[in-house]
Amino acid sequence: MFKSTLDTLEQFKQVLLELPKDCYSRSCNILSNASIGQHTRHVIELYLCLIKGYDQADVSYDRRKRDRKIEKDLSFAIEKLAFIQMHLKKPNKAIQISYELNGEILTLDTNYHREVMYNLEHTIHHQALIKIGICHFSDQKVPETFGVAPSTLQIRKECAQ
């Protein structure tokens, strides 16, 4: 699980580093006027929230710190992705996660490894959107696996045989 997550984050960094200079923070109409940077910020913040909440065993993605510098400054975003890679691997333990829905706070029991998997799937989903933005703005070659779930890659491999 950690290897797959860390590899996905590494690929994410490499794709971002190859972006044409003006693409990262530019609004994209095909992404409902969000930017690649905004999608990147969202992914990063959820991982940071999980890492920060580990010691207290209490996570709320809704109450995360929203740092607009991540969506504007590509170098800063790359630093944050590297930080996540360095601090993500931790022993599994029970944690509580809370969600704010319709003015009500719901608390659920979960565990750290389950939340790492959630974040991996969440990252892949946003990478698929980011890939659309990249293709909209540039001719940058993006790896075929970027933004594609491992299970989908496996099915494609089996169908090709």
C-alpha cells in the first residue's frame, strides 16, 4: 500500500515538474474554472491533514488548513509532496474521522491504513482531472498510468492478453 502511494506521489511530482510554466495556476474552463494548482492543493492538504491527525488519532478533512500558496507556487507544492512522501509511512492504528454534513458533525471509526488508501484513490481521481487540464493547456506527454486506478490498469493488462 505505501509503495503504491509513494510511487503515485512521485509520478505526480514528475508530471508537475514538466508542466509548462504558465499552466499550474491558470484557471481552466474545462475543469469548472479550477486550476491544476487547486486540484494539487486539495490532494496535498488531505494527506497533510491525515499525517497531522495521526498522533491524536483524530482527523477532519473538512477542518483542514487551506493554503493557497500550494495552488499558486509549484515549487512549494513539490516540497509538500516530498514532505508527505517522507512522513506518510506509519504503523496502522485506530483513528476517528469526522465529517461536517448539513451542519452536523459525524464521527466514524477508521484506521490509518484505510485512510492512506482513501487518499491514494482520491489522488488518482484528481490526477485524472489534472490530466484533462494538462491536455487542455499543452502538448505535454503525460504517462498513460497517470490518473488511472491500479485495478483499471490490471484489467487493461488482462484484456490485452
